[in-house]
Amino acid sequence: MKKTYNTFSPEETEKIARTFAKKLDKGTPHFIAMYGDLGVGKTAFVRGLASVLAPTARVKSPTYTVVNEYKGAGLPLYHFDVYRIEDEDDLYSVGFYEYLQKGICVTEWSENIESSIPKNAYRVKIERGKNPENERIITIEE
Ligand SMILES: Nc1ncnc2c1ncn2[C@@H]1O[C@H](COP(=O)(O)OP(=O)(O)OP(=O)(O)O)[C@@H](O)[C@H]1O
Ligand SMILES: [Mg+2]
């Protein structure tokens, strides 16, 4: 199933993420693969996810650390940014494959690791709309 939303502020994007997160079972692992260009709003979306799945977390882009762990309301939330990941060896060395069964994983820049994205992942794509300043088109595929 594929759903599309248009948003006009980061707060609205967070709200779409919140609504999506509320439907997830907090006690089982999930994988949410995010796609979209630089500065399009991926971290904003993760902020919305975290407000439901890890309410005490301070979400910051793990651009240099590759993964941030947020203590969850159920399982932990693992926030990946694989912008700098070049191949599967890099992914192994950050322990990517071990996280998959341990919690809820969300990845920014999934384009870089397409062959490692689980088949049953939710896919979230964010694009700029007609007004590239603040309009975003969010497609959630499950
Ligand atoms: N509708 C919108 N939804 C989300 N962000 C928006 C929207 N309109 C404007 N913005 C702005 O776009 C930027 C999104 O930043 P954010 O860090 O979430 O992007 P990102 O995709 O994670 O970037 P990066 O590729 O660097 O990780 C923020 O400056 C935010 O204010
Ligand atoms: Mg980001």
C-alpha cells in the first residue's frame, strides 16, 4: 500500500511521521528506509517517529557517528545516517546487521545501501514540491 501526503512545514512532516509511528507495534523490530535529497526533511521525519517511539530522545543527525540509539517506549530506536557509507564492509563495521533484530531501525540515505534494506521494510520517500522552500511530498510504502 502506498500513501502520499503534502506538507508545508517541518512540523507538518513530523506530524505525518507521528501518525505513522502510532500504528507500529513498539515491541517488535521494524525497518523504516528513508529516501530523499540533502535537506529535504528526513531528520524532521525521524523526529516525529521518535516523539512516539522514544519520547525522551533528542534527535540529532548521526552524520558522523552513523548511528544514534534512542531509548524507546518499547524497543530502542536506532537512527542511521548512511550518507558516508560506501559499501557493505562499512555497514558491517558499524554493526548494522546486528541492530536489525534489536529494535526499530530508521535509515537516512537508504539509496546508498539499497541491497541491505530488508525486503519487508517500510519505505518513506521525501521530495520537494512546487514550492521547494517548504513544500514536501511524502510517500509511505508498506
Ligand atoms: N514541509 C517540510 N518538511 C520538512 N522540512 C521542511 C519542510 N519545509 C521546510 N523544511 C526545512 O527543510 C529542512 C529539513 O532538514 P532535515 O535536517 O530534516 O533534512 P534531511 O533530509 O535530514 O537532511 P540531510 O540530507 O542533511 O540529512 C529544515 O531546514 C526544515 O526547516
Ligand atoms: Mg538528516
